[in-house]
Amino acid sequence: MKTCEVSSILAYIAAVYIMTCIIYLYTTRKFGTPFKDAVKNYPELMEIKRKSVKDRTKAFYTGLIISTIVMIAAKPFGDCY
């Protein structure tokens, strides 16, 4: 049986990042959205925002699909999954 090793530095970086995200979400949940509330008063800005969200969502999912295909094809970690 083959044992796979992961760089401990990368594991620490990932753990710190995940913990930071959790702390951020917890501490900012009561901040509200003053900018978003102000933008709601201008319908043309809301339309620009909607278009931007749509474009960015599409770009993210395109990147996710391409990255997944590359990882499956390249198998950079061999049998470590």
C-alpha cells in the first residue's frame, strides 16, 4: 500500500486560510450592507451589478471546469486522492 505525503507547509496554510474565513464570517455577520443598501436607490446601478455578478459567476465556473479537466488529465498527485 502506497502512502501519500502532503507538504506540511501547504497543510498549515490551508488550515490557517479556512480558520480565517470562518472567523471573518462570524465577526462580519452583523455588519450589515450599507453600500448595497445605498445602491438599491439607483436601479441603473443594480442592473450593472446584476450583469457583473452574472459575468463573474460564469468566469468562476468556467475556471472550475477547466481546472478540473486539467487535474483529471494531468493527475499531478498520482494516486494520492
